[in-house]
Amino acid sequence: MTDISLCHPRRSAIGRFGGTLASVPPGDFATPIFKAVLDEPWDLDPAAIEEGFMGGASLQERAQP
């Protein structure tokens, strides 16, 4: 089978470093993002997806109070 990569940028909620969202588990941010990508009109069976990856960036030295 051919490997396929989809790059579909999405954003999650943002907040201050160590702020009110600090205790929210990463999966609570990831789930709606993956669902939004799967809701796109791809000609793709979600059951065929073997792996999913997410990335992020943090400028902690700027975000810290």
C-alpha cells in the first residue's frame, strides 16, 4: 500500500503559559481537531487510518510571566 500524508492545519484553544488551560489533558485538545479533519470531504475511510501525529510549538521564554 502507498503511504499517504495529509497536512491540514488546525488550531486548538490558546491561553497563557501555566494559565487556566494548563490542567486540560492534551487529548481534550486533540480530539476535536482530529474530528474536524475527518469531517472534511476526503474520499477516505477513517478505518484505514493507522496513525495520527500532531505537532505544536511553545515559546515558553516569552509566555512565562
